[in-house]
Amino acid sequence: MMDTNILDLLEDIGRSAVARLDPAVTLPGDTAIERREKVLQAIRGTVLPRRLEFTAANGDCLAIEVNSSRVTDVFRVRFGVAPDFETDQREELATQLGQLVSDIAMAPAPLSMMSLRPDNALEADDVGITFSEIAKACTSIELPAEPVVSIVPDAAEPVTDDDAPDSLASQFYVGAERFALGRVQADVGNGVMKRADGDCAEKQPLHADQALLEKFARDLAGWDADAADVLAHPQLIVMRPSGGKGASLAVLNDGDEISVVVHEARKLGAVVNLWTSLAGRNE
């Protein structure tokens, strides 16, 4: 016969249980130190392949792919560009991940977490960075024990012609260097090439001649005309192969210039992260 205490416990659970309408759960923690510990615990407790998204009260987000307590990819970060798991050294990756975990922990509370299915099946060689390596990297990063209040000036310094920022397309071209197989930057009006490198450089297999760039510019102009009522610039256009594997194309059109980036399909997270980082910086 089942113990009476167990029956009472089950009855209490049944009375107090409430359906969760939001897939996100709040990670408790009044300080950044406590919140970082909760993020690390979430990584450690994730055994099956999952996409974990940690979102702060101000919308800042850290989205990572986790499997067997190992981080195998980063899709979105709070600041800067996501680390490259194919080119960065293991020790460097662990340090970067420790900083990313610390950054999201320092974002305004409350911090929520969503656990989602990964976009693509994990590759056999996706070894990842272990929980222990990330936790060790975190020990060298000091966090404030109490929330920090920042005072932002009402007016920003005026931008002069000498220090005016590059175009958004140019910034996208530069920022994509870490994950691009090839890059092209061109004028959106006539398709005149401004620069190219990697597999898109001259005499390389994906090099685009002037005739092709002019046709592409005309196609984009037609797209702009058809979508003018619903879409404004800048625009990010992503083309992915069927099945989600192989080379993909990312095109940033800022209205004056375009940057075309050829990248591996699995690097889509890095593309989106770069886009959101630049879009937020140029608002």
C-alpha cells in the first residue's frame, strides 16, 4: 500500500499545479553572480541536444547550442560577434564562452531561459566546450555583487565628417570575415564591385563578373520596387540550400551598397548575430 504521506504530497501538487503558458522560465538570482551560476547549472544539466536562449529584462540575449553539458555553437550574443568554433582555439573558445555567460548574467534582471530543439542535427565532430572549461574561465571574471546603475548622457557627441562611420554594408563585409568563405561588396545601383576576397576574389571559383553583379543589382531593384510598401532598408536576405547543409548566401542591402557573403549553412547563427549587432549599433 502506498504511504499516506506520498498520497498527501501528490494531492498538494495536484491542487497547486498551474499550467505554464510561457515556454520561458525565470532563473532566480538578485545578483549577477547568482544569475551566472544558474546559467552554468543550465548548461551542466542539459544532456540532450538543445538550443538554450537566455534573455534579460532589456531584451539582451545569449543563444547557445548545448549537448552533453557542452556548448557546441553560439547563435546570438549580447555584445560583439559570436565565437567561431571552427577557427578559434579551444582555450580561446572557453575564455570567450566564460565572458558571454558573465555578460548575460550582468544584464538587467530578471533573466529568463527557453530550451528549444536545435535548428539542425549535430555533426559528429561537434565536440564542443565542456561545462568545466567554461566554469573555470568564469572564475577569472569578476562580477559586481550588486546591480550596477549606469548614467547615460542626454545627448551624444556630434559626428564629424572625419569620424563618420562606414556604411552598414561595409561594416557587414568586415564583420563577416570570421565566418565567410567569400565576400563581395558592390554598389546597389549599378553593381560595380568595390572589393572581394576569399572564394569570391578574382580567379577564384565563386568570383562574380561585372555582368552578373549588374543583373543581381537589377533583380534587387525589382525586389525593392515590389516590396517598397512593406519593407524598408536595411535588409538582410538569406538563401539556404535544401536540407540545411552546404554553402549559403547572406546579402545585406542598405539601400546604397550591398555586401554578399558566402558561408557554411551551419554559420547562419553567426550571420544573424552580426546583423542584429550592426542594426542595433546603427539605430
